[in-house]
Amino acid sequence: MKKDRKINWMKVTATLALTIIIFVSGLYLGTLITKGKVNDIINLEKEANLELENIAIESMLLEENPCFDPALLSEKLNDLGSKLTYLEAQYKKNDPKILELKKPYTLLEVRHYLAMKRMVEQCSYNYTLILFFYSNTPEHIDESEKQGFVLDYLQKLGNVKVYSFDSDLNLGIIRILKGMNSVTIVPSTVINGKVYAGFHDKDELIKILNK
């Protein structure tokens, strides 16, 4: 003869309550993380826009005295670039929020490039300025990322400054730069006015830099 099992309602209630607490805590934590990411984007956008204005003023000052330490001009740009790379890792590379954030940063890069170009030409600084055009579309992202890693390596060697431009952004300045340098393929690397389309390993690029 089977005995009726007694249900421990206190235990069931405690288990249910614990499950609800864990679920709600997870939702709250997820909300905090999402809110934190959004705040990171807003803050970085403000930084980029502020630095854009700053470099615009610095560019005017450079017209009067262009020969000063180029490292001072690069420090903030590198810092913003690192933060943007971090946010790209948190979101998808083609997330609309990231793409919008890239626009002021791209303008900042162009300003910086023009200022550095003037310094190299007028002050005989031994710097090589490289323009890198890439794409995060499925058919181009692998090759673009590989080329980006190589260029990061070269930049760490010193006296090399790489300016990376996302060809997928709907910005006229990128179209102008591509047109001026006859860039029709991504990825493409422009060194001393010459276009190197597709992927090129570090040994090949080092030989080009040493010409």
C-alpha cells in the first residue's frame, strides 16, 4: 500500500522565492550593464567632439608655429581610439551606435592627419603617415582585421602613424580621401602616396617603409 507523500510547502515556497530573486537580479544586472555601455558611448562621443574642437584650434596655432613635439598631438587621439576599440568589442562592429560614434572620431583623425602632414613637410620630422581604408562587411572583415593587426605592429616600432578609416561610414570626407588616393579596394593601405591594395604582411610593409 502506497503512502501519500507530504509536500513540504515551506521548502517549495523558499525554492520559488530564490528562483525569482535570481531571475530579477539577472534582469537588474543586465539593465545596469546596458546602461553602463550606453553611458560609455555618450561620454566617448562628448570626448571626441570636444577633442575635435580642440584640434581645430591647435591646427590654427600650428600655422604660426608648426614645429612642436608631435607626441603631444597624438596622445588624446590614441586614448580615444583605444576607448572606441573597447566599445566595438562590447557591441557588434556594425552596431548603429558604434557607427555614429565613429563619425566624429573620423573627423578628428582627418584633422590630426592634416596637422601631422604639415608638421612633417615644414619641420622635417622623420614620420611616415599611413592611411588605412578598411571594411567590416562579411566579405572584407577578415582581411581588414589582419591588415589592421600588422599596421598596429608597425606603429609600435616608432615614427609611424596610422590613420584608419571605415569605408562603410557614410561620410563625404572618406570618399574624398579615397578618391584623392585612388583607393577602389578594401582593405587598402596608402604609404607615401602609393596605394597597396589587399593584405600585405609586416615584412613586406617594413621593406616599403625602408625604401
